[in-house]
Amino acid sequence: MRITGCVQGVGFRPLVYRLATELGLSGEVCNVGAGVEIRLAADSTTVAYFCRRLREGCPTHAHIESIVSQPCNLASAPVGFVVTNSQAVGQGAGFPPDLAVCPQCLAELTDPSNRRHGYPFINCTDCGPRYSIIKRLPYDRANTSMAGFPLCSACRQEYGDPANRRFHAEPIACPVCGPRIWLQDAEGRIQEGATAALLARCRLWLKQGKVLALKGVGGFQLACDAGSVSAITLLRQRKHRPAKPFAVMMRDLAEVQLYFELTPAEREQLTSPAAPIVLLPKARLRQPLPDMLAPGMACLGVMLAGSPLHWLLLNEAGGPLIMTSGNACGAPLCTDNRQAERALAELADGFLFHDRPIVHRCDDSVQVLLADRPRLIRRARGYVPESIALPAGLNGAVLALGADLKNSLCVTGTGRALLSAHIGDLAHPACLDALRHQINHLPDLLGQFPQAIAVDLHPDYFSTRLGVRLAQERGLPLIRVQHHHAHLVSCLLENGHPPDEPVLGIVFDGLGLGDDDSLWGGELLLADYAGYRRLARLRPFRLLGGDQANRQPWRNLLAQLAQASDLPPRSELADAHSALAWLAEAKTDALLNMAGRFSRTSSAGRLFDAVAALLGVAPFELSFEGEAAMKLEALAMGAQANACYDFALSREGALWQLDAAPLWPLMIEALLAGQDKAVLAANFHLSLVRGLCNTVRRLRRQQGVTFSAVALSGGVMQNRLILEPLAGELEAMGLTVLTQSRAPSNDGGIALGQAAIALAQLQQG
């Protein structure tokens, strides 16, 4: 019997052993490159019963895709049932992500009588490192970074005991034979010794307001006291991160509930084996935390201590800690001790090292609950390498290289698509190196060898240039995929939508190159997997200053006002409100005089920037992508809309055009009249939702346009005040609404859509 799916590293062989022994069957089970192979001395009736019991008793983190049975010749009649050595037969086996510490291991960790009491690397078949330590398949200790830690006699006894939950648990370890921790201070002095003493020193450092760099599961993290304004200020200065939110780690759910009122869904996600960062509304804080953890934001990212080391540190610290990526600004996560010493020397006052090597970098995943569903914003630890099934008939091996921001890559094969962990912004050379590393190692690990390469349509993307070179070097077809089509299809794929059924896609994001060489970003497309037709867009405006307009929101406000009618002269507006005083500056005239030199864009993201600039919540220059839009959403969250401003809807050639021009006089009039800015922000969100719904109604009446489902994708669909009401109103029209949960709707999910489109287009020749 050959079994495929996520059946390695999840206690599947122990299940097979126990079931066969219970039934008195003879035979053997082993891991193979393609999954698990069982040789069983049994008749067909017993085999059928055995298969049914396997599916019914499948371990929590396992997933059976297929069981294929056939007669076989056993070299000799087996006596009893055994777990045999793994074989490198076939490829493509599934294995789980890194799993948070389970309740049983946590109980042992805190039990003074247990031999693993206080041991920071305790694990079993239900928890512990998986993806971050694997080098190759089959998933055996010898093929992981635990190979360098030979088992002691006590661990070996547990490993071989069918009644023990560590039976064939590959990362098994204890204080005698497993990894160890040690400290190093800013002067390079090393401190070794008992775990409790080392963690007590960490607590002292943290209480002194120092920054600690610690080696986590998938990479290094920087930690400091989440309740100390001076410590947070110090970390922000060192990381050159003036406003981007920090995530907070708490020991357990009980501690989170001291600070937040939680919904059942939030409790479920916080305590899941993935242990992601969950964005919790600050409006439900029960006791205060420093606002500078997430200044101007509606939510604060919170996660539980997912590993035993983190739990011990949080328990010792006695309160929440900031836990943020251990990297210099824009660089990938550090994974190696020596590398971290160099890269984090200016950021950290001390290091908490361990000697278990990290094979695959994996940052913390970020999740938010929108419209009653958990949605990934950053997909990494706890979710990678889970794969997504391809629709029937969409087969083949493709390597898709994603976008330049929030980069991830995608590999397809054996009817599934695997989206890699978050890599980062490819403008940083080290992130581009990390992408190259994944290209060289991930397909090989999964046993998928690409027959084509998919890239973004934009010729100047780092990922596109890399894909072009790879296709030339390997002699493979190169498929260029339009950015917003990829967003849309990533949503279709996740929802298992059939490849040949067109849907309407509303794809709102920052910028992406369109097939007409202009910059798109507010698009309504009629599409299937293989192709699309652009039906409508936001009215384009000029990116005044080119790329600077992506960083300075006031430029987008100026461009929008230049297209609006019924506005007072700019000099009068500048005199009327202090927030608009810059309109009288000479640079505004200069920019408008040069407007014809700059590209036009239909970007929804830049429209949000413009509104945020008008209402005074956008900084002069953004310190991170999406900052203005997130602050605008946070401002609107606390208010009730009292007006809906009309977006004009008109035709320009073959396209319908949703025009924001009519709302500017109304918003400015209300602003000058002293209306609450939060209400104006809420009005804008409501107005955009209503404008989109009106556009969808118009398209449904258009001859030659037929659809029964609408897919919502792009970074804007992470905005609660857009996604939730828009989905609700579209469903009220009788439409099926498709949204994303397992893959990010931002650029982190682009590679998934690229891969599916490439497969569909290859099928069509």
C-alpha cells in the first residue's frame, strides 16, 4: 500500500504500527520519497478495513491524499509488524510545518519530576520543528539538522517504544543528547550553564530595557520589554523603524485574555499549532499597552509562545515581550549564529544562541480575522509547506517567482501547488539571494522539477529578470503573467474554482504593470485561469514625481485635486486649513507643470494615500508600505459614516471608469466646516464600496458580460471596512463571493496565481 499526502513527521508510521498490531497483522511500514509504504500480509477484506481505520484514525497533523493497494511478494513470511528503515523511492511526499509546543510536552516542561523539565527543545510526534530542520526526504532524523545529535539510551528507548508518543519522533531530544543554549553579551563574553540561570540573566537584561537577539524556530528574533516605552524607542531607533507595528508575544492564552477581550475565533487561531501573529483590535484592550507598539493602527499583533524556548523565556520575563524579526532593515531573517553576530551587533545588547541548525528560514506568520474567516497577511511558519490542490485537469510542474514586494515563490507538481514562506522585498540584495536559494533547494526537496517558469509582466522586476535568466539557462518556456490577473487567479485557485468558468475579479492594490504598459491598481476583470478581459477601472491620474508618489501621499492628493472640479483655488484652500498649507508652495506648481511627463495610474492604493493626506493621517513620507491606508482605516474604525459621496461612472472607450473626482469638493467642504475626520474617513470607505457595487450592477447589464461569482483580491482586500461590507452587498445581489484565506491577497500570493495561469496557458498551447 502506497500512501501519499502529509504523512511524514506527523506520527503516521506509529499509527500504522499500532493499528496493525491491534489487528494481529504481520508486515512492515517505512517512509519513502513519495510518502509511506506498507507491506501487509492480509486478504483484500482485511486491507479494506485497515484502510478505513487508517483514514478514521489519521493523526491530527496528517492528511491522506491517496491510498493505492496492489498485491506484492514478500521475500519471507514476516513475523509480527515492524517499522523499517526509510527508502528514497519516488518523490513528492508531504510533511508538516513547524508545530507549536503541544499540551503534553508543555506539561512535561513544567513538571519538576520529568527528565525534560525546563528543557527548551522538548518535542514529540505532535509538535516541534519540521520544515525548518529538513534537508531532504524521506523525513528521517538522518535527513534533518538533528542528525548531529545522536540519541542517548533513554531517548532511543522512547523512539523505539510503540506505546510512547515519541515513537519514531524524528526531532526527539533531551538535555543529555539534544541541542543546548548559551548567552553572549555585547562584548562577546559567553555564558554557559543551567537553562534556568541563563534565562534569569535574559530577564535581567530585558528589565534593564535592553534588546535581546534570540535564535527561534525559523530564524532570529529581537525581543524587548513590551511595556517599556524606553525599550521600544531604543528598538525603533536601532531598526530604523519609526512607525511600522511591532508584534507582541505572550506566554499563553490566559495572559492574552488579561489584555484583550477575545472572540472564540481569535482564541482558536492564537492556540492553533501554527501559532501565528493574530491582529487583535486595540478597541478591545482590557488594560493599556504602549501605543507606540503600533502607533496609529487599529490592531496590535499578538502571538503565543509557540516553542518551548519562547515559553520558558516568557515565563521568566513575567510579562509580554516585543518579538520582531531578527534582521537589519529590509534584510531577510538571520538564521546562522555567526551571521546574526555580524548583522545584529548594532541592534542587540545580548544574544541567546542555540546549536540546532536552521535549514529553512521561516518568519512568523501574520493573520487577521475578517468576515468571520482567518486570513493570512504573511504566510510563513506554521503554514509552509502546506500545499493547495490544483483543480482537476490542471497538471504540470511550474516554478513561479512572484512579485518584488512581499516576495514568495510557488512550485507545482503532482496536482498541488506549494507557496513558499515569505521572503521579503527583492530590492534588498540579500532577499534576492534568499529567493535564489529557495529556487535551488525547494523544488529539489519536493521532488518537483519545473517544465516552465512564470514571472510578472513588469520587465524591471528583480524577480522577472531572474526568471528570464533561469529560463534561458535551463532552456525552459517563460510565461509572463499580468499582475492583477495573478492576484485574481490566486483567489480562484484557493477556492477550488473550475478553470473554465469566468468570474468577475475586483482587484485593488498598489501598482502593477498592465498589458497596455500603463500602471494598473484599481481593476475589474472578467477572467478565468488562462486569460482575462479588463471591463472597468478607477479613473487614472498622474503619479507626480514618478516613484516618489508611492512614498509621499501628498503628491497623490495633489494629482487627485488637479482632476476635480468645483474646487476653490489652491491658494484659498491653503489659507483655509493648516493641513492644506503646502498647496501654496512653489513645488506644487512645478509638479503640475510637469504632470504630462509622469505615468498615469489607476491605483487604488494611491487613492487611499490621497484621502489619508487630506485628513492629515498620512506622514509626509511613508516609512513602510501601506502605512497611510492602514492609518486611514484605523481612523475610520472608530466612527459611523453619515454620508455617501458619489463616485462618477462613465465610459472611456471600451472601459467603464469609476471616478473619485466628485467626492473631493464634498470632503473638503466638510473638512473646512470642522466635521470629525474619523467620520469623513468612514464616509470614504463606504463611498468606495457603494461605487464598486454600482459598477458591478452596471456590468451585469452589459451585453456579452456574464458572471455569477466575484473574486476579491489585492492588498486593499485586507481592509476590514472594504472587504466585509463589499462582500455582504455583493452576496445580497445574489452573487457568489470568493475571498482569500490560505494565501495572502496581497503580493505574497502573486506566485500562486502566476503558477496556475502558467499551467492553464501551457495546456492551451
